[in-house]
Amino acid sequence: MISNNSNIILIGMPGSGKSTVGVILAKLTSKGFIDGDVLIQTTEGKTLQDIVNEDGHMELRRIEERVLLSINCDNHVISPGGSAAYSSKAMNYLRSNGIVVFLHTDLETLRARIKNYETRGLAKGPDQTFDDLFRERMALYTEYADITVETSSKAQEEVAEEILRLALQQGNNL
């Protein structure tokens, strides 16, 4: 479902570049930028890791859904956390207000980028490996994506430019 709304929603694994590419896209398009992880932390008054440690990964997912459903804006780049795709309610809401772009990064590249897997505040099961998380989330990201951009071997500026090019080719009003 391609929307003519003006938001760009970036989804993908931790380390795929959602926050960095999001800021670049916001600058290129004169849009506001919303980082879902930061929004959760400011709303809850604690870090993602503290939420996971104190209340568990499922509570982080519930909080993330609630926070994402509270976003009401146009003309923004939105970078929800990597676990946003677990909530069909949140993803369908975001998708109804913009175009969803999956930043696909291969597992090897993600492993090289993510050094703090155990302390990053990820909404993952206690015994879930990064490989398990990757496999589990790939199907979800693919399901919600209007556009998929391979990011493994590209500079972040190249990724942002490709997103704009592909979105405009599909007739999106950015």
C-alpha cells in the first residue's frame, strides 16, 4: 500500500542506519525527524535497556506500540525502533501516514556494526541470539515495506538518495 502522505518511515534491524539515514533524509527533504527509541526514552524517563532489565522485552514492545500510535504528524522522517514491526497495529498506523522503507542490511554487516548487542536495549528474548532476531524480523520488515533499499555496501548519503529516487519513481508526494 503506497501512501501519498508525506511521511517517510524507516524500518530495519538495529545497525541498519535508520537514525543516521533518517537525519540525512530529513535534511535533504526539509522534514522533521522523529527517532522512536529517543521518543520512548523521553516518554518513559529511562533507557531502553533499563526498561528491558526492569520490565522485560515484551513490556518494551508494548511501550513502543503505544508511543508509535501516539505519533501524529505530516512531513516527517520517522525512525521507529527495530522491534516496531512486531506490532501490526503500530505498523499499519504508520503505513497509513506515509511510505515505509526497509533498510535491508546483511547479517555480516550488522554483526560488524553492532558491538553492544547484550546492552543495547533490544526487545529480544533472554536467550535470543542476534542471528535468531535477524531471521525472525526479516519476514516482518519485508511484509510492511513499500520500498526496500540494500544498505550493506552503501554510504548513508547514498542510501538516502536512493530512498528519495525510488519513492519519487513510485509517485509518492515527498
